[in-house]
Amino acid sequence: MSNLRVIEIKESVFKENEVHADELRNELKNKKTFLLNVMASPGAGKTTTLVNIINKMKNKYKIAVMEADIDSLVDAKKIIEETGVEAVQIHTGGMCHLDATMTKEGLKGLKDNDYDLVILENVGNLVCPAEFDTGAIMSMNILSVPEGDDKPLKYPLMFQVCDLVVINKIDVMPYFNFSLEKVKENIKFRNPKAEIIPISALKDDNVDLVVEYLENQIKNWRD
């Protein structure tokens, strides 16, 4: 066993990605394009939430969406059909995340080069997407009530890297053992700086608060 060699490559891979991510952020800054990375579990309501947000913002901002999935065109088609904004589908080839290089390739697939806001809907899970910097200006997590209020404790990195946590499906909270105060406490334990906004995307409850927050972030980033 004394001749056994262990080669650690994880750190170098992450470092290389961080370089590409910083380069991409600089490019986006020069173009004044705000890139939002949206992460969540499957079924949390990512696409429904984004449709609602986009329809409230599309008359003020030029918006495009990049949908990341292992396969299928379902989410991109829904965005196009229900919002009318441009959307492209990114197939990850079996990988459970996007990195900065993959994000940049997705941006090249968009028709124009002058968007105010590009939304990246990352692959649906709470582990891999949080580990890789996509080059986004801001990251948002959508946590749904049926998932439980303990998710921030079980998946710490996801909640540590997100600037905004949207608690979706509050309209079904009476039917689940879910405490809004407890989930806020758990999120703040992982990330004291996180903004937390409870919504129901389906019922259009409090979605305007998310829009207001995003618009403030875009404005502050541009100034």
C-alpha cells in the first residue's frame, strides 16, 4: 500500500472553471447582459416560476432563456409557447450540471447578442449545479413546499451559493408538514445574506416581489 498514489484533480478542475467563469462575467459586463442562474430540484416549479417572472418583465427587458436538461425539449418549448421570448435547449450529454464553458456555448446559440437578461435554468438537482460556477451574475434557488423545510440542512452548498431563495408552492403549505419560519431559519443558518421570498407561482402570489428584487439587482449591477 505504500506505493499507492492518490491524484487529486477536483480542485484543479474547479480552478480552471473559475477562470472561465470570471472571463464570461467580464464579457457579459461589457455587453450589459445580466445572467441569472436558476437551480432547484425536479418538480420544484422552476419553469412555471420563470414563465410568470418573464411575462412580468419582458416588456421592459429583452430576455432570453437557456434550458439545461439531460434530454428532451419540454422546458424550452414551454418557455417559447407561454412567454414568446427566445429559448434554447442545452443537452448536457448525461452530466448533471453546467459549467462556465457549457454556459458560454449556450449563449452562442442565442440569435442576438444584446439581451438585458439571460436566464439559465440549470439541471434539476440540489448537488452538482451548486458546485460549478456558470459565470452567472447571480444565482437563485427555488425550493418547493413539498420538498420539506429541512432541505437547506441536507444540501448546504446549494443554499450557500445562492443570493435569492424562492419558496414556491406556499398555496399547498396547509397540506404538508412545512414551517415557513423553520425553513427561513435553516436557510439563514447556511447563508445569512440570502434573500428569501415565499411565493406561489401557480397562483401568482408574491411573484411581483421576485421581479422587484431582480430588477433592483440588474440596476445595481449596471450602475
